[in-house]
Amino acid sequence: MTIVSANEFALVSVRLRVPYRGAWWAELEFVDAPTIESSIEILIDDLRLTGAIVPGRDGSHVAHKKCLVFGGAASWGSEVPALHYRSDTGVQARLVADDIVRAIGETIGTFEPTEDRIGIHYVRQSGIARRILEDIIGDVIWWVDYDGITHVSSERPEIEADPEDYRVLDYDPLNRLATLEIQTPGGVVVGSLLDEGLDEDQPVRELVLTASAQGLRMQVWTGAGKYGLADSQAYTAYHRYADSKLFGSWRYRVNQMNGERVDARPVLSSSGLPDLVGVEISPGIAGYGVDLPSGLEILVEFIEGNRTLPRVVAFSGRDQANWTPTESVIDADGIKLGKDAANEVALHNLVEDELTALKSAISGASVAANDGGAKFKSDILAALASWPGSTAADKVKAE
């Protein structure tokens, strides 16, 4: 006889579903209607599962309690606030993941993302925790083990199931579904290889285990696919092309210049975007640099929708009171003010230097009696032997 309980309270039945990617979940029916805290430990014979009751998904009727439990802290579906990460050496994926689990109360074990560092910036928009995790880990999977620990890796571990632990009752080759009679509840898990009672070895990609006093039954899916049967094509498309991308222009307001970069805050708090620190300016004009005044409205875009590549791409125009930049810089091998510009532009400081030299030469010249001003003229010419020097800009021409 199978013994099933939760927090030492007897259960009528457990229906456990374990997907290839994501957290396992279980529907519990108690013999009575006990009061249970959120954290819960399920026992199916010698199999122990650590999870938590999903808020609002439990209740009692005619002295029977039912509840829905998810693996771990049951919080991968909860929201986390917006946050901006920046590091010149690249933001670590593990840092972002650790911040998420700290906020939601989960725990991470194995962590092997596609890339250890995800870019100089990472703009974490407020939203569902699991979606953010899937964005930072790249093209790998995550799952919650029976012990409540979240793991990230390219695939789940494969082990060969003991033929003594299961018997194949039925197999649908079209839908890759097998119904098994189970001897031990932990004998067949996601990742197990089944080789008895089937025409060929089949890997368990997902499973549904039903446990009650009458025994154990399991249905397993042995199909292909990276994410498993539980992930619909619609969700996969949405996640890959919408949820993980950040398209369009977003209005921000300058807090301050941070060197040649910008610190800014979103204009609309409803955007779910965080304050940004040290964002590069890409004004669309080569050789152009600018210092922006505090309070100026700017547009921020994310290159190719990538959260790790924010850029300031535009600034407000003259319709705003403080539209004038603190400083603008244009640099090039040659700068023309006008299509046919050919005349060098005089530089104020050089013109002033030349006029000062002229004044000094005149004021410093001496006179001699009865020479008709010859000495005075001679002194001035000597002082201005190399005058005038150039007052033209090296690069700028105008017409």
C-alpha cells in the first residue's frame, strides 16, 4: 500500500506533474481539512518533495482540503521590480539570477547559462521572475528538483531506469505517451531512459504521477523538443520574440551626466523600466558629442531589442525650456559650415593674441630726438618681425 502525506497530514491522493523545463507542481487532496502553512513537504512512500502552496489555490469542502503546490517556494511566477545593471567587464548572469532568487525566496543550485556575462548593461524590466531568468540564461533550460532547488543547464541529467521499478501498461507511439505501473515513486524521473516493454529506448521528458492508497500510476511523455510538452508553441514564440525583447523608443529624463554617458530615469513609471546608469550616447552623427542638462527629455532605444544594449538616440528640441545642451562637441578631420565653404574661420583667442602683440610692440617702441620717428618705426618692425601669426582654425571653414 502506498503511503502519501503532506506535513505529516494524511492525503487521499497526489497528482504530481513534472515538466522538462520549469517547476513541478502537485494537486493534493487531504483526508481531513488541516491548517497548513505555505511551505509543505510531500511524502510518497520514500520520495520526499519540497514545495509551497500557491496563494489562493487551496480550500476546503465537506471536511476535505485541496491545494495546489509548486516546487521550491512556488514563486517563479511572482513579479520582481525593475533594476538596471552595468559593468564595464560585463554583467554576470549569476548576479542577476541571485538577485531574483533573493527577492522571491527561491534557491539556485547548478547554474550553467549560455554565457556567464550578458553585456555591459542589463535592463531588468519589472515582470515575472521566470521570464527574466529565461532571458538571462540564454538557450538552456531551468527546472526545480524534488528538493525544491532550481537548476540551470543545457539538459537534465539522464539515468537508466531500473526495469524492476516500472512496467509498461500501454504506449501510444503517435503521441509518445506511455502509461506505467510504478513500484517506487522515485524510480522513474524526468531524464530516465526506459528500455523495457518498448520497441526502443525512450527518454522520459515529462511525467504525471498519481499516488494514492491504491498504488502508483504514471504517464510519461517521451517525445522530442527542447522544452517539453507543457510549453506550448504560442508561449515559446511569445517568449522568444516579444517577452525577451525590448523594442521601440522609451522616454527618459536626464538625471546627470556620468562622464560622457548619461544617468536617467523613465518618464512614465508605468513602463516598468528602471533608472539607467552610464548609458552611452549614439546621436546618429559621427564625431558628435554632447553634455546634456539635468531634466532634459531623451529617447532610449535597445539595439535589436536587446536589454543589454541601451543607447540614448535622440534629445528634445527647442519646444522645451532647457533644450540647449551644456556643451556640444563636433570633431572631424575637416568641418565645413556650408557646402562650398573655403575660408578658414578665425579663432578668437588667436586673434586676441595677435592684437595683444601689436599693442605691446607699439607701446614698447622708443623714440629718438630729431630722427623723424625712424627709431620708433624700427623698434615696432623689429618687435613684429614674425607678425601676424595665423588666426585660422585648423579644421573649420565657412562661406
